[in-house]
Amino acid sequence: MIRVAVLGAGRIGKIHARNVALNPRLELVAVADPVAAAAQELADALGCEASPDPKATASRKDVDAVIIGTPTDTHV
């Protein structure tokens, strides 16, 4: 099982997070977005943790892969 975090709870983040949640070979661990309410709403809908801190979420020891669904200018 690959444990995944999704950074970004906007339009594309929602799409990727739902795809992860529906894949039986993946586990959606967390959704992170600086807009805490957006992260929490998506996390509640998909049964994972929410965080307002994308850097901390990407660094978690229980995350094997990160999907970046943030605005293009924040990908660096």
C-alpha cells in the first residue's frame, strides 16, 4: 500500500485526492492546504487527515508519495 498526501484542496487537488481515495492500492493519508477549512472539508469527505501546512505534510514519515495540486507558481 502506497501512502499518499495531496497538497492543495482546490479544483485539481480535489480530483487527485478522490482518485487516490478510490484506488485500492493507495491510502490517502492527508490533504494539506493553507486554507484550513478547504483542507478539512476535503479530508472529512474522504476520511483522511487535514493540515494547513503543506511542507510539514510532505515531510511526514508515514507518507510515501506526494501529489502536488497547488497553483503552478507554488510548485517549487
